[in-house]
Amino acid sequence: MISATLRDIAIIIVAVETIIINALLIILIWQVWRLIKMVRDEIKPILEDTKETVGTVRGTADFVSGNVVDPVVKTSGKIAGFRQTLRTLQSEIRGQPRPPASPPTQPPVASAPPPTNSAPSAD
């Protein structure tokens, strides 16, 4: 009699647990569906706006490069050529030898120390 009662109580507990787990599973599936819907509706427009912004930045960079940087570089090159021409003409007028053209500036190169000959010589 007692074992039959304990068996019935255990069956009722397992049935209640199954109902609770199924209810929680349904809630979980519903939350995942809402998340997918939010990603589709919220994230896609953000990505499209980002693509548009990148295109705008690319166009602005091309415009600045073509209309600001290139003319400045060309003008700087012409001024450097003009200055060198003036130096050459001044040295020609004064009868002095032409000054050497200034070498282009390059970053210093780290050189390795000269190899030392630690082996004794066979003199």
C-alpha cells in the first residue's frame, strides 16, 4: 500500500516536471524566434547604413586626394625645382662651382657593427 502511494506520488512529480520543462522549452523557442526577428529587422539596416557611410568616406578620400593632396605635391615639387634652379644660376653667376644637389632625405638605416676578427692571425 505504501509503495503504491509512493509510486503514484513519484509519477505525479515526474509529470509536473515534464509540464514545467515543456513550458520552459516553449518560452525558450519563443525568445529565440524574437531574437532572430530583431536581428533581421534591426541589424540589417545598421549594416546597410554602415556600407553607405564607408562609400561616402571612400568618395571623400578620393576627392581630397585628387583636389588637395595632388596639387600640393605638384606645387611642392615645382618649388623645389625652382629653388634648385636659382641655386645653380647663382653659382654660375658668381663663378663658383655648382653646389651638389641635396640628396633626398632618407630615414637612417641601422647598420650592423663591422665584424671583428677574433681568430688569431696565422702570420
